[in-house]
Amino acid sequence: MKGKIIGVSLGPGEPELITLKALKALNAADIVYCPATRSGDGTVKSRALDILSQLPVDVEKVRSFHVPMSRNREEALNAYEGVCAEILRQAESGKTVAVTAEGDACFYSSANYMYEKLEQNGFPVEMIAGVPAFIAAGASVGLHVVKQRERLVVVPGDVLVEELLEAVVAKRTLVIMKVPLGEAVLRPFIARHPELQYHYFEQVGTPHEYYTVSSEAILSRVFTYFSVLVIQPA
Ligand code: SAH
């Protein structure tokens, strides 16, 4: 009897923002895989594990795997390959395996590579939806991110000045994720466009949460990876 692989979304950080379906899947699973990053100096961090450890889930069945934080994508892919082979072995032996991802697992998730790989190896992965960070960010301060007929563009960090200007002209709302990746473009843009509204969020739903609408505060901030910038038209 073959087992099952489930892609489980954990939500953006606040443990209560996991869905009931995801929590049930974690409890039903035999093994729960959880991504962690290891930076150059050996420090291991895992947002997924931070969330999992605050949930009523048996920690004994959680296995974190380390993905190197390197510009060399090859190293990360090797790490994913290794863990995928292990997951496939578990599933083939009849186990139910949960593979977690923060926020929504189908929205700019690095786990996507693994889900694809597992599928390619003949194991369909059932996905469970979650709350993406930018949605939680809006709700955390009562910000209606888009309303009525407004349009939304989501940019994963590597923003171009042309697309910012295009959005301004078209009066679109922008959600910039992975803010540090776009800072060379974003900082001068924010300084040049005081007429727009900026909402900058960090670490939403965690004890390190930070929010500001002040351009000066944003410009003097050292951006962190877990940040979202919402730019609304004037
Ligand atoms: N799957 C995730 C996105 C992963 S990409 C989702 O659905 O939200 C990682 C990016 O998500 C970060 O660079 C940041 O822009 C955003 N992010 C994730 N968690 C966050 C949090 N708690 N607070 C602010 N931004 C967060």
C-alpha cells in the first residue's frame, strides 16, 4: 500500500492562522518535513519550525531539513533532491508525509520545487491552502489591500523601476515581497514619490512584528527578508 504526500500551508507566522484542514493533516501525518535555512556562519533558522512548535502537533514526528542560503542555486537544489528522495522512500513504504511551507504553499513558495519533483516521481501531492503573508499583513492593521475595482500586482522582490512607474500611472496597488532584493530600486523610488501611500510590514504575526506608513521610517530601516511593502496609488 502506497502512502500519501501532502503539501501543508502553515500560514505566515501567527500559529492561529493555520487552517483547520492543515492542522488536521499535520496530526494525521506520520512524518512532517519542515524547511530550515543554514546561513554561511552555520546559523539555522526555520520560520516553519517556529510555527509548528507553537501548534498542538507531536514534535517527535517533525523532521527539519536544511537548505543552504546561498546565491548558488545548485546547492539548494541538491538539498531538495536529497530530501525528496527520502520523502519518496517514506511514502512508498506506506507513510503519510506532510511537507510544510510557510504562508500559502502555492504562493512563491520555495517548496514548490519539491512538490514538482515529487509529482515527477509519480507521487501526486495534495495541497492544502494557507493564508499568504500579504493578506495577513493587511488584516493585522485593518488595511483593505484592494477594494472595488482596484487592481493588484504582486512583485517578488526583484522590482524594476519601469513596473513601478507603470503601476503608478495605471493606479494599481503593488505588493512587494522579499523587499531587500528590490531595495536599490525601491529606496530612490520612495524618496521621489511622496504622493503614494506606503505600508511597510515586517515579521507579521510574530513577536518581532513591525509596521510603518512613514516614508522616512521606511527609508531609514534595514530591510529584513520577512517583509512586505504595499504601495497604494495617490
Ligand atoms: N508562501 C509565502 C511566501 C514565501 S516567499 C506566502 O504565502 O506568504 C517569502 C516572502 O514572503 C518574504 O520575503 C516576505 O515578503 C513574505 N513573508 C512571509 N512571511 C512573512 C511575515 N510573517 N511577515 C512579512 N512578510 C512575510
